[in-house]
Amino acid sequence: MARGPLPQWELIGGFGSGTYEAEAPDGAVWRLWLVEQPSTGDPLLPGYRLAPRDNPTDPTYITPEHGLYHALDLAGLRIAGSAVRADPKGARRQMGLD
């Protein structure tokens, strides 16, 4: 895959863990994980959660509707928004849209 402004995701915890991490352009490490059955009191629907690795208490919801790769792309766009706006052609190329 061509390099661009989007972060590179790494599987954490082995195959089947559903947990990924990536470093944002500012150096912060973000974690994306799948929640199939939210716990009682979780206001988010089943799907992916995105939060800084060091502070996972208030995650952002990422829809599971189009699968893992779509969720990784959406999460990458959120954590690298400034870099993507600075290099939109690179982001399109990286996502295979060019």
C-alpha cells in the first residue's frame, strides 16, 4: 500500500483480538477495538470504539456496518484529520481511491 498521511494500524493481542493501535501524526497512540455486546451503561451501540490508548474512558463510536477495513479508514481519518487535509491526494492514494 502506498504511504500517505493515514496512520498504519497494528493488530494488538494476536489474531481474533479485534484490537488495533496506530500512532497519530502528533505522536499519540490510538486504539480501535470491537465491542459486540456493550456492557450495561455503555451508551454506544455495538461496533468499534476509538480512543487514545492512555485514556480509553470516553471512546468515539465507529460503525461496524462496512467491516473492519472501513472502520480502520474512518478511525485513521479521525486521528489524522489535519495531515489528511494537508495531503488529500496522498490520503486518496493510500486508500486506493485514485
